[in-house]
Amino acid sequence: MRIRAVVALAMLLLLLLLPRVSSAQHFPRPRIGPDPARPAPLPGRTPEPIARALAYRRLRLSIESYPLVSYVQSQGLSADGRGAAWTLFGGGTRAEYRATRFVSATMDLTSSFLGSPVRVHTAELGVRLREERSESRVYPFVDARVGYVAAFNAGLGTFSDAPYGYPTPQGAYGVRYSRGFGGIAGAGVEYTLTRTISLTSAASVMRSRLTAHDIGPGQAGMPNFGMTSYRYTLGIKYNPVRLFTP
């Protein structure tokens, strides 16, 4: 009986110790990848040139000023209705607001007043298709605008046609004032000089339809006529940036 009791006690102790022994002999499986309980180490410090570039934010609004050269063809601005053409010099100002990465809204005010007896002034609204500025220096663009056009002769019927080839006899009529609307299409390129300054060059064509009003005796010429202008600009563009500091 004692032997049986000893054997039974030994088997009971073996059954109690068997789970602990088996767990002690269990080897953990290797883990692939970082421990999810430990966060990944932070990257090193951002290089100074990259950090400085990321601190600047370009504003959506830019301003451009440019000289303007126009070659104007029209019949209605002459007294006898014959075709006439002049080269005019002037200037303009453009405000541009970037709406999306590739599209900007533009507003132009131009004035051509040198080189001929004709004065032409415009107010134009439109869009410019151009990629947003990044690391590149050259950005081609395309313009499409509509404009209000005002044109008139420079004198009060006292100038002669000799200096400009303007076919209007001395004192034929007073002032011919014409106004109407036109469409403008053009293309050009922008070259960045600094972070805020760019050089622009563009060529465009403006086709307008005008209605004439004569200030003087009678109707001297065509009351309604078309005018075509071939224009070239070379401008300086300013686009401010803002510095964000942590």
C-alpha cells in the first residue's frame, strides 16, 4: 500500500509540474519589422536650404508693368474711309490672381498714345493658362481676354497728315471718338529672375468692333468699323511671398 501511495503521489506532482515545464521550453517566434509598441525614430534635421524654401509661401496676387508696342489697322478712324495703319507706343499694367495651379484671372489696363495721331485705351479681363511657379525658371503661357476699347484722334481738326500719313485734310472734322468691345488672344513666356521678380514677353492680337461718334460738323466717316491691333509687350512682374516661421 505504501508503494502505491508513493507512486500515486509522484504521478500527481508530475501532472502539476508538466505545464510549467512545457511553457519554459517554448521558444518565441522571430518578429519581422519594427515593434509596433515602439514608435519609429524621427528623421534627421531637414537641410537648411530646403527648410528655408519650405518656409516661403507665394501669394496668389501678382502685379506686372510693361511697355506696349501696337500696330493698328483700321478704316473707320480716317475721314474718307480708306484703310490706314499706324504704329503706336504706350504701356500697360496687369493684375493677376492665381485661381488654380494652371489658371489665373487677369485684368489689364493699357494706353497707346505715342507715334501716331490715334490714341487707343483698353480695359481687359481674361485668363492666363500657365503652370504654377516651382523650381523651373521658364514658364510658357497662353492668354485669352475680352476688352473695352476707346479710340480717338489726337487733335481737334488742326493736325495735318504729313507726319503720320493720316488721310485727313486740315480741319475736315473735329474729334472722332470711337468705342466698343474686342477679343484678345496671345502667348508668351515668363522667366524668373529672383524669388519675387520675373521677366515676361508676350505677343497678342486684338480684334475689336467700334462705333464712332464725331464731335464736329456732320458725320465724317464710317459710323461702325473694325480695328485690328498686333501687340508686343516686355514686362516686369512682381509676385510677393510670405515667410512662415515656426
